[in-house]
Amino acid sequence: MKTVLTTLNAKYIHTSLALRWLYVANKATHHINFKEYSLKEDTQTILEELLSTQCDIIGLSVYIWNVTRIGELIHLLKQRKPELIIIIGGPEVTYEPAYFLNTWPIDYVISGEGEFVLGELLDAIHKGEEVQIDGISSPNHISPIVVKADLEKLAELPSPYMLEEDKESISHRLVYFETSRGCPYQCQYCLSSREKGVRYFPKEYIFNNLSYLIASGVRQIKFLDRTFNLDKQHTREVFDFLIQKYREGLSCQFEVYADLLTDEAIDYLNTNLPDNYFRFEIGIQSTYEPTNIAVKRKQNFPLLASNIKKLMEGGKITLHLDLIAGLPYETYDRFVRSFNDVFDLGGKEVQLGFLKMLRGTNLRKDAAKYGYRYDEAAPYEILDNADISTEELHRIHEAEHALERFWNSGRFPSTMQEIFQSYYKGRYFEFFDEVGQYFITQQFPHRGY
């Protein structure tokens, strides 16, 4: 039986590491291949191409950004080829397999890291056996288990980073890389909070694959580790290696917890890093302590702010600072203060996101407790809650458009510096809000100029 693995990436330049892992884990024992598409591609064209493979089984990787389109594609696949066996997996479906089995015409859901259980499932299908496998749900059996793969065994497989299929395009696409899996924190709005413990790939495996990627001419490596700087020794060893292997034109992106940075680590980076090599994404989300307590987010903002300023003074690392509007207990006025607290740190980009009630998160389960109303369709963005109204969130959206256009675009550095030093010092959100409201009164469309 022939199996094809597929997904819809958000953009063409993105690559699906999940598909590659599933492929390398099973290609030696099953007739399996993978094909990836982007959201911009036509659904009918994707349908015809998948059907033309004459596969018996299709596996689809489902995320919040592609769940709607994947659902449409699955219905079309089953209409055209009812005997097709359809397997889905990915974070969007992991914690609510029964919902998708009842809603979509699918046969199996894999919950968790499916590299090895996919092989067990394919074996059972080929043999016509009843499927009773941990992490595999079907209309006849819902598994409560979210499976984890043994990273030592994964490291023994052919590398998903060195595939022949990727050699021609690898220098033109964003490469996702992981040195660990799992998250130590319990942020209630995040699916990573459901994972217990952090596991690391072997160092030799990490360095061998990074060496290959750097030598292959990749331009950007995005590390998927939830908190890259959790283990100080691990962090230092990887940073040392990357600095030794520096190649002009390469940049590396990490999610870091700024509270965990030490003066020694900051001094090391500020002293040894080449310019424009590292980019740190730092999730601050809110500076209001009752909000952080409600979502179980541990954060020492004074320490975090101090560490960020030290990184800024070094001038070596590009900082991307994240905020979330709509968290529990944070009113409109209190959110404005959080925004100004974070913007004052001087990050090159300030990412203003809006809370999404992800399937499987504890905050979604507790929605009634905080008076949340949210869109039932992906991406499940909130409409309002007990502390912030729909109108106030809409106003923040308008300010966010101005933030993207005038600050995050990086196109107006001199103007922004003059405005914030002379006219709106400490009142950053107020500036973006006024621009947003001006766009409304002038009936300007939200498009690039």
C-alpha cells in the first residue's frame, strides 16, 4: 500500500520538519513519500495532484493556520476516492481527536509525536488488524495517550535535514531545527503547557546536522525549542558551535526566556557574536502580574527588562518582543501600560498578537471563568471577555496595523526616533492608536503604500 504525507505550509519558503521526520522514520519499511504545499496554492490543484499519486493512504499534518483548508481538502478527497484511508496528526488535532473523527471523514488521528506509531499504524492497516495503539484514535477507539518519541532512537534515523529531495531548494527556504522537545512552563494559553519535561537530542547529532546545513548554504535557521536557553550548558555549547561555524549571510532565530539570561551569558554574546547573526524572540505577553498569575506564567519583569536592555546595548542581537492582547484581568487601560512597558525596551520588532483559544489548552476549558467569547472557527481569536470589550479589542487591532506599518516595517527609523523622543515619549501605544483612528476617519484601506 502506498502512503503520501502532506500538509499546507503558511508560505512557500517554509518547510515542514514534521513530514520529514515521519518520512525518515518509515521509509525503510513502508512505501511512503511526502509532498508539501502552501496556503496560496489552489485546493483543486492540490487535490488532483494528490489523487494522481494513486496512493492508498494519505497522512495530513494539521495546524491552526491550515485546519480550515485541510478540512476542505479531506472532504474532497473522500468524495473523489471513498476507499482512501486518511490519517491526521499535528498540534491542532492532538488533544481533541474525537471532535475531528466526528466532524471530518477521516479514519485515524495520531496524538503527539507520531514518528514511530505511524509505522505501527501502517503495519496494522496492511495486515488488516484491529488498531489498538497508544496515541492512535479511530471511530471505534479514542486513545487518551499523547505519545512521545524516543529522541535517542530518532537520532539513529537518516537525517530529516539531509534529504536528497531538499538539496536544490534548501538555500532558498527557511529551515526549522530542533535541539530539544518539550516545555518546562505551564502557560495556560499555550499547547506546550500540556507537555511535561524537556528532552534533548544528542549533542553529536545536533552538531553534525548543523554543520551540514551551514555548509549547504541555508540563509535562515529557526530553532523550534520552546525555551532555547533553559539549560545553560546546552545553550552555551550550541552558541559556541554556531559562532565557530559562522558564515556570512546566515541568521539563526531562537525563542528565549529573558529572565534566565545571566550577565555572563549576555557579556559573552555581546563580545563574541558577529553582527546580524542571532535573532531572539522574547515572549513577554503582559507586564500585569495578576494576569501572569492567572495564566501561570512565571515572569520577573524588572529582571527581564534589565537583561533586554543589556542585550540592546551590545547591539549584536536583533530582538523581537511579543505581547498578547486579551489575557485574563487585563483591561484596555492596563494593556496600554503593558504595551508601553514593552515598547520602551526598544526591540526592533514588537509583535502584538491577539489571544487565541487553542484546542486543548486549559484557558479554553476555563473560558467561562473569565467571561470569554471567541470565534468557533480557527484561529479561535477572542471576541471579548469580562475585562475587555469587542470595541476595545477592535481599537487595539487598528493600532496594531499602524505598529506593523510604521515600526515593525523598519522603514521610518528617523521619523520614529523623532516622534518618540520629542512628541510621544513613553506614550507609544497612544501614537499608534491615534494613527489607527486617523486611518478610520480618513477611510484609508489596510494595504501597503
